[in-house]
Amino acid sequence: MVDVEIEGKTVKRLICQDGKSFQADYYIAACDAHVVYEKLLGGNYPDREFQKRFNDPGKYPLASNIYVGVGYAGTMDHLPRTLKFPVDKLPIHQNGKPTEHLQMTHYDYEPDFAPQGHTVITFAINQFQPELEEWQELVKDPEAYRQEKDRIGKLVIQAMEARFPYMAGKLTLLDVATPQTYQRYCNAYQGAFMGFWPTLSGKSMTHTGRIKGLDNMVLSGQWLQPPGGLPIAVITGKDSIMRLCNKLGRPWYQT
């Protein structure tokens, strides 16, 4: 979706990158709030509460993670599915500091995730506002970006081999997803995987999803109730349908 055709206070149609367009009586924008207000609506329908948060990352920081995928030539049914273990100040920054723990999750229980006798492992490494800004700069140099992903993947494998020596030589780096991966594929603002992170100086927000100046388009999703997450996204989706039913005078049925 690249554009919205608007007449007065009414959205007439949505226009896609391939030229296709879609028309409806009502539209629910279940996507990143920054994309909706700044890209699709061109900044013409500003929202004070969102602007305050987007413009003050000190009080309203964002968070994301690095996901590292590793293949292991062996089985792991003797280990807990999720395991967190200490590492010696791994040079992968988390909020400006070296990583001191790694958390792995293996999928040995799922035979279709890997060839027989092999196991897929993932590692989640939290990233915060300082790292999100660093990734935004790094991605401008594709080769440097690729090298950094490769470096992180190798460090994770080295840490895994140090923790489990019998795995040495049997681990293969599959892929490394960064905050910029989420921005590229999901239009996630600065690569954030959730909404604004709570702080002592920040204020909580519960947004109705209404877009001031538009009568037939609303925002839905995790950004309406930071820090968000999947349950919040589902709840706000239900809320959007309820508000639409109320506006149309139709009964709301919940099973």
C-alpha cells in the first residue's frame, strides 16, 4: 500500500505499489502507526499523542531484537527447549553494554523443521534505542551491514560451542535477522518489534484508533496500547470492529 485517496473526510480508495486499488465503506489500518500517519497519510492528519512519543525517544524509547538462526548436526531432546546461559561479555551491544547472557530455543520436538538427525536453534538478543539507531546507520552500507550480521552469527556459535563443547564443528549459521529486517519486511518503525517501551518518566497511552479528520478510517494494532505485543494487537482489532458496529448501529456479537 503506497497511497490513500481522500475526498473531504472520506477515504475513497487505497492504492498499491503494483497499481491495484481497493474500495470499501470503512478501512482499518492494522499496521505500523508511523507508516499510517507519515507515509500513507503524508503527515496531513497528525496525532498529538503519537507525535509526542515519536519525537521523544528519551521518554518513549523503542525496543527490538536480533534473531540468530543456527543449524545443529545432532539432536537436542536431552536439553530444555529454552535455555539461558551466561557468556563472557560478548561484544554484541544491548542498551550500549556487552551481552552477558544468551537465550537459545531449540526445535528438536518438530521433525519438519530440519533434516532427520538435525536441529534448528534460535537465539534472541534484545536491542534498545541506541542499537536501533546504530542499525539505521549501518544498513546504509550494505557490505558493512552484511559483515556485522556475519560477525554476530559467528560470536553466537563460538559461545554455543564454549557452553556445549560436543557441538564444536557441528553448528552452521543459517541467518541473522536485525531490527532493520523488521523495518524492511514489516515497515516497523526503526525496526521496533513492539510499541514504545515503558519508562519512569513516560506516560501510558490507550488510544481509540480514531484518526482526526477522517470519518471512515481507523488505526488498529499494538501501537494503540504500548508496549503492545500480540495480545494487544488482537484486542485492538476486536475493539475496532466493536466501534464500527456501534457507529453503524449494528449489534456486536461475541462468541
